[in-house]
Amino acid sequence: MFIVFEGIDGVGKSTQIELLTGALVELGYDVVSTREPGGTEVGEEIRALLKSDYSMGIRSELLLMLASRSQHVDAVIRPGIERGCVVISDRFEASTFAYQGYGRGGDLSRLRAINEFATGGLKPDVTFLIDRESSFRATFDEDRFESAGIEFAKRVREGYLELSREEGWVVIDGDREINTIQGEILEHLRLLGLTNIKEGKS
């Protein structure tokens, strides 16, 4: 199974991925936890460049994101799925549509087409969108995405929410206790048949 967590910076994706990974390992699953951009040696180099180069144009940003994703799919995600692992990724294609589409103003139909080429058509089995009204930070000075400012972050969040309605993602209210959020995520996965204890585990 391929699980993706989405949302703007600061919503708690990393925390929930860590908790879910631990819970699934306890249940006997082999889990691959990864992230975008990144997840591979090439991807991590691209990640560092994307976050630090403030002079980069929008098209260059997009193509580097997709280059990282293509390598990620080929080297980590597909092999993990083929081995029978549960693959959990912090971000995937939805980030491109939200950030480079709604945030940067890119054409969504073009973004979808080029993303399809980069991923070879791979889609998540389930996408969790963690949304928090309180996630907007007072200052945006950590990297080139956060430095884009509050209006950029609002456009990205609104894009995520609009896409979630179109795509049928699971929207999680992130303005709650961490354990409550984790319980909701596990319940969704239980309904998909994932969080049953494997034979021979206790």
C-alpha cells in the first residue's frame, strides 16, 4: 500500500508519519517511510537546492521537483510496493498541484500531464490531507517556500482543500490533540483493511 500525507508546512505531517510508522511496525508490517522532495541521494541534493536558491525560476523549480519525484518513484516507492511494504511518503504529486499550481499560478492541466510522465502513472492508495487553520506562521524565513509569505501559504492551503474535494482525499482536522489525530488515521486505514495484526504477530 502507498500512503501519502499532504498539507502546508507546520500542520504536523512529520509527527503523524512517525506515529503511523511505529504503529504499523508494531502490527508486523514492513514500512518504508520517505519524503519529497528527497527520499533518494539525488532527491536530497535537489531538496537542498530547491530550498536554498531564491533566484530559481518557477519552471526550474517545477522540473527539479519532478526530477526528484521520478527518481523517488523508481528507486524507493515502486520497489517498496513490489516488496510488499507499506510505503508512507511525506508529500507526493498533490504538493505539485497545490504549490506550483495554486501557489505559483501554474496551469493545472499541464502540471498533471508532466507529473504523469514523472511518476509513470503511480497513484497513492490513500492521501491524508492534514489541515490546520492555525498552521500559518508569523514569519516565513526558513527557506524559499516559507519566505513566499502568508498569501502564498493561503493560496496553497485553499488549493489543497479544493483538490481534496475533487480527488476524494481524507481531510484530517489538525487542530486537535496528536493522539486523537493518530486514532482517526488508524481508523481510516482499518476500514481499508490495513491495520489488522498479521498472522503470527501478537
